[in-house]
Amino acid sequence: MIVGAVIWGIGIFAFALDLAPPNAAYIYSNYRNNKTSKS
């Protein structure tokens, strides 16, 4: 049971890492576009 929980936690962590970079890039590009369009 403990081993299963550890594997499940690693799976969730890997899933979050998989989602994070594109999300961060999207947010960053949005931030840059807003910044440049205002000034």
C-alpha cells in the first residue's frame, strides 16, 4: 500500500511537471505581450 502511494505520488508529480512548462511559457508570453502593448 505504501509503495502504491509513492508510485501514485510520483505519477502525479510527473504529470504536473509535464503540464507546467507549456503553462509557464503561455503565461510568460501573455505577460510579455501585455507589457509591450501597454508601453
